[in-house]
Amino acid sequence: MARDVRSGPATAAVSDGARQRPRARYLPIAEHGLIGDLHTVALVGTDGTIDWYCCPRFDAPSVFASVLDAERGGVFRISPDYEGWSSKQLYLPDTNILITRFLMPRGVGEVQDFMPPPSTVESAHRHRMIRRVLAVRGDMRFVVDVAPRFDYARARHEVALTPHGAHFYSPGLELSLSTRCPIEIVDGDVRACVTLRAGETAAFVLERIEPGQLPVPYSDADIAAAFDSTAQFWRRWLRRSRYAGRWREMVHRSALTLKLLTYAPTGAIVAAPTTSLPEVLGGARNWDYRYTWMRDSAFTLYALLRLGFTEEAGAFMNWLEGRVRDAAARESGPLQIMYGIDGREDLPEEELSHLEGYMGSAPVRIGNGAATQLQLDIYGELMDSLYLCNKYGLPVYHDGWIEVTRTLEWLMGHWDQPDEGIWETRGGRRDYTHSRLMCWVAVERAIRIARQRGLPCDIPRWSTVRDRIYRQIMERGWHPSLRAFVQHYDTDVLDASVLLMPLCKFVAPTDPRWISTLDAIAAELVSDSLVYRYNVDASPDGLAGREATFSMCSFWWVEALTRAGRLDEARLAFEKMLGYANHVGLYSEEIGPTGEQLGNFPQAFTHLALISAAYNLDRQLG
């Protein structure tokens, strides 16, 4: 076997001898599609480059990360060996199989990218990434570069040719590349040049293997069978959806995306599959979102249950109940705001100074220091999740109820204190209106569940606490001269998080106080349907730089308008937001001033909010 050992950490640029369309150092964030196998995902650029992939799970160290460093990060690139081509990207309908088409006068080719989900007959999931290349019209020549950079480009690797492809060795992870095409080793990486006639295909399969295992050969029939079974898996899953409204295609794409962001072994859903994609280019607001936030629970369950995906909702509920049990067993007080997808609590934050960041937007961070913050709103989201599950046929059982009531007892003794709030600011604790709102939700939903099910609780005392929180919000969260609910007590700063007030039934959607709040938010935080979280200048958050509009808040805005009966405004705002989706219907965290997508991509919260807004707007339109 031929073997090539890298001389040091992955710092060299990938060889670029192919005559291809000049690639900008960084594609726009939105110029990507997503594939995955319910353990991890890969970002696939419209130029045929996989520039983000972690193996074997979402929060594992990266194998390809050129989205965070064009030279050092590592890529898996398949592109035509010609100049003057253009590309289009789409999903095979009702699936998460991504197709990138290359068009030029001399012919048309495409790359079909997919990752088969776990099979019940597999002894160990090998995380296969299959890239099938097809000549549609004319003779097509493709160049393939496989240049992994293990452990966020910190680990050295070796590569050896095998009878069926190549074998990459690194500490802690080994990958095989299986192909029937001739390949060569170039500077520690693998390159292939493939010429195909119309109708011919070639395949490249990258998969994890255990030490001592050899790459497995794949025939054309094997690849075709994997393609068909993967398509059938996604279509069977999507057929369970009950949504048949006006925006079926966008709602179903959001549902498919949420399923991709689900970690099958535990049912947890990551906030986003990427880290450190910037909220503003050149800024420092770059965070690792490959974890599960407690507050996502209510929105996740609401969206999935509304669409009919009770199995996923039940799995996520089991994950949430596990976190409550862990906290009760330790008797350590509050829950964490986020956890690892496996339930772990320790998420230390560190900076990777050897990576330059997307378009030079350092720092690149892994881990998330906000995990240790106090954010009291998570209890509201937890109890709302239990309430929704109970309502839709997934009841909480006795043992779970006892643990939940212990958690609620802690909250009733600690709700009236400052915290860091929903936006995880690092400028000190405050009496955030949204945090108090969700404390009210926690107690209110617990009372509802207890009454509906006849479960044991001290309803008179719980009702007293609920009413105290309500009166405090109405007295201190309300600004009389501004005629609006504000970000935190003793301020006149507005905040988009209060848009949840009518959504969680704290205030009637046509209450005069709420209507005047809606108008105040429209005047200060809304820019042509796009919504800012808050005014950073008026409310310093301890972080450097500015931020763009927050897509989740824009969908909250749509739903608030809907519930207020302002349907024409709501529908126009919703249609405008749909126009900001990328070419395959995906959203990042934020939208910049010229419509560019910014922040981690794709973001689960945005897709959850889209589903909720579409469902409720469609219902109100009749």
C-alpha cells in the first residue's frame, strides 16, 4: 500500500490544479445545502464542496471545516474540470438528498449527496457519506479532492491507498474512501480525475471505520440501493405530516431540516449544526450552537406535535425528563440552560486561534460558556412542553410529575431574582420581563396539568405565586409613558422577546396594552418585516460589535400580528420572510442589512418559528 504522512498539522492549502470556476475563499453562508444521517450533518456548497462535517456526531471535532478557514479547514470537493460553468442546487422532492447540478455549453453534470440513516440491521453505524457523480448530457470531466483536517485541523493524519480506495488515519478517528475510480495521493490528500459520458456514474463513499477494518467496496447496485432506501426513508417519514396548508413546501422543508438536526440515539435537537459562523462579518459574536437548549423544547414540541410527529416529540420529551431527573438526583438547584446531545453538562468554551474564522471573523469557539448562566425562562419552556405533550396524548407519568414538582418548588423560591435572560447576554444579570413571563408560564401550566389530571400539588400556594408574578410584570414590566412592555424592569428599552406574551397566553392578543406594545416594537425594532432582538446601543449586552436582524423574532412578529387580527400585515411579513430563505429553503440565525444570511446555519429555532407562524396564519386565513 502506498502511504503518505503529513509533515505537520493541517496548514497547507488544498492543491488547486483543476481548471474550475474560480472559487471565492468563502461561499456565502446561504450557498449551502444540508445532508445528514440523524447523528451528524455536512454542509454542501453550491460549488460541490463539503466544507463542514463533524464525525461521528454533531458535536465531534470537525473533519472538514473550510467554512471556518479556507486554507486550513479541509474540504471534500467535486467540481467540473472546466471553466465557465454555473451551478444549481435542489433537494430530491420530499427528501434530504441534495443534488448539485453543473451546467455549461459542453454538457450537464450533477453530484447527488446523501447520508443513509441508521439501519436496524447494522451492527455499528458507519456514517456513510455518499457522493454519486453523474454525467447528464455530454462528456463531463470532474476533479475530486478529499482533504480531511482532523480535530478542527489540529491533528496530523496519514493516508494509504487500498484496493478499493484510500484509508485516512488520525488519532481517534479513521475514515475510508471507497471508489472504483483511479486515485492518487497528493501532499497527504487524495485526488481523482473522472471522465464520464452521458448516463455514466461514479461514486465516492466516505465512512468511519474501526481500527483494523478495511474499506468496503461498493458496486453501482449498492449505491443505487442506498439512494433508493434513503429516499424512501425520508418520504415515509414526511407522509406522517398532517399539514396541508398554503405553505406546505416550506413547512415540510422546515420539518425535514428539524429531523436532520435530531440526534437519533437520544432524541435531542441541536440549535444548529455549526459553530462560530458570525452574526456580523468581522465581529466577535461567534458561538458554538451544536448543543440542545432547554427553551427549544416548547417550540420543538409545539411544531412537531402540530404537524403530527408524535414519535419525535416523545423522544425529545424523554430527553428533557432525563435532565430533570439528573438535576433532582444531585439536589443541585437549577437546571442548566443547555446540555450536550447526550445529556452531558460540562461544555467548556475555548477558542481555536489557529483558525481564521469565516471570512476572517475570529474567534472560532468550541463549547459554550453560557451553559452555566442562570436563565429562569427555561422552566416556562419545560412546563409548556409537558403541558403540550399531555394535551396531545403523551402524558407525564407519576415519577416524572414528582420530579417536575421538585423543580417547580425550586423555581417558586427563586423566580424573583435577576438573571442573564433569553439572549444570553454577558453584561450582568437583570430583571428581564421575558424571564418573569416564562416563570409565570411554568406555574400556570403546572396548575393546568394538575387540574386536568388530578395530580397532587398545592394549588392554592401555586396560584398565589402565579398571581404575584403576573401582577409584578404588569406593574414593573409595563412602561406607562412608552405604553409598552419593556426588556427589563426600570428601563425604556424594547425587546422582541415580549412578542411571546400573547403566544403563551399571558395577555390577550387584542388587549390595548399589547396592541400599543406591538406598535412600539414596529416603530423601533422592525425593519421591513425583519426584526431586531433589541437595540444594542440602548441596552449594552457586554459583547463587542453589533448584530443583524434575528429570523426567529421575525416569525414571532408574524404570529403576533396574526393573533392580533392584522392578517394582511401578517401575511405580507410572512411572504417577505419566505423570500429570505436560501435556494433550498434553509435559514441561518440572522439576516443582514442587504438580505445576506448570517450566523450559524441552519438554525432550528428559525424553522420551528416558521412552522408555528405558518400553521397559525393559515388557520386564521381560513
